[in-house]
Amino acid sequence: MAFAKRIAKCYRYLNDKKHEGVMSKQLLRSGTSIGANVREGQYAQSKKDFISKMNRRQTESNVVLA
């Protein structure tokens, strides 16, 4: 939850102060979806499914943190 709040704060800064609409929206979408996607992985149907979901989430988080 704290990470999502920081992402939202960064979004507001980029959008309001720097007038950067495209990058800020992408950051908000990808940054706030990480927690929801990890939660989805916790309810995977198998170990293989869990690993697959978590690998995709890791890729998404690398985009946000890069």
C-alpha cells in the first residue's frame, strides 16, 4: 500500500508540476497494478501458474523501477 501511495504522489508531481501526462499515466497504471497482480498470483491454480504469474509481475515492476 505504501508503494502505491508513493506512485500516486509521484504521478501528481509529474502531471501537475512537470506537465508530463503520458509518462505519469503509465507510471500510475503500472505502479499501482503490481500489488493487485501479486495478489492474483497468490491464488494461482498450480505452482507452475504461480511462477508464471509472478514472473510477469516481476517484469512489470522492472519497468516501473527502471
